Amino acid sequence: MNYQLIIKFWRASLADEAFLATIEADLKRVLGDAVELEGYDVSPKEINLFMLTPEPRDSFRRARSVLEDKGILHGLSAAYRLVGGARFTSLWPLRSTRKFTLP
């Protein structure tokens, strides 16, 4: 697993955070063993979900169905980097002008 995929949920754009209780199980069901879920990083403005994957673009494409079903696709950002790397490549939203960063 060469890449770390990060899905950033912007707390201000979420109606509620109830989906967090089941999101990992839902993602695991869709992504299977191709992804290793690493956990969360929570701050006052955002919640970051970390996962390891050999194919970050494909993994995010498959995860999008879960995010769309929960109605939270427009309240998030996603990016990936090499494990241990500092430079992010944005995946979502498309054509994002905001630089992806972690707290």
C-alpha cells in the first residue's frame, strides 16, 4: 500500500455527524481488502479519515458511491499522497482551487 488517501469532512457543511458511526463499515464493504482503514483525526473545523491503498483514484471512485448515498459528497475534500510524503494530489472536488492541507 503505497498511498495514503484522506477524505476530509468539513464540519460546517455537515447537517449532522451521525454517519460517522457506520461510515467505516460501509467503506470496508465497498472497498474490501484493497484498502486499509487507518482511523480519524478530528479538529473543530474538520474530520479527516485516513486509509492506505495501492490505487487512490480507484479507491476514491468506489468510495464515492457510499458518500453519495449518505448525502455528504458535497461537504468534503479528498486527496492522496505517498505514504510518509508531504505533497498532496487533490481528487475532490474536481478542479479545486483550495490547496489540500492537514491541521
